[in-house]
Amino acid sequence: MYDVGFRQMMVNDRVDALRRAGRRPVRAQVAAPKAEMSGIELRLCRASDDPALERLAALAERPLPFGRLVVALVNGTLVAALPLGGGCAIRDPFAKTVHLLPLLELRASQLRQPEPRRAWPARLVRRHA
């Protein structure tokens, strides 16, 4: 009834259909919003930053932390600040700042006073004659 070539073509089509059905469906990947990393500046706060820090604290609805702060500026605009002495960061709720928090914490840990080194016990110190 069927030609051998026709039968082989039907078998191949069926095998291809089964392979396609066995694959996981390809979902359209939604690209995560990328954070702007080109215009970021991290530094200690200055006296000229006081109005921007007060605005940031008002936007975050939190009191301005006491003491020195490590601030993050994106394209010249202050968007986040972290107290150098420890505590919670204040950030602009209308700007993407989640990617800045680990950077602020790292910079603050670099600027904190280092812990005093313990002296070596006298028996371990090599004495030169």
C-alpha cells in the first residue's frame, strides 16, 4: 500500500514531532532592568552635602543618621548614604539603589578604624643579636 520512501518520511516526521514535544518550552526571557553603573561615585559626606542628605532623609521618611556618612552619587545626584559608624542606610525610594548598598557597605568597612593588632608574645618574637 505505502511506498517505502513515503513510510520512512512519515516515521521521520513523527520522530521530529516527538523530539519537539519532549523539549522544554522556550519562554520569552524578560530582561531584568540593568542598573546604571557608569556614573557612580562613593565618598565620605561633605558639608556641602547637607541639603541633599536632608532631602534624602525626608524622602526615606527616616531621621538623618548622626556622624560621618559614606554617600553614593549617581550622575552627580546623591541617592544613598550609609553611616560610617554602622546602622541602616538611607536611600532614595524613587531611584534604583539596591545595587549600591553592597558597595556602600564595602566602602564603609574600608574607611572604619582598623582593629588594633595584637602584639606577638615575647617568646615568639625572634631576637636578633
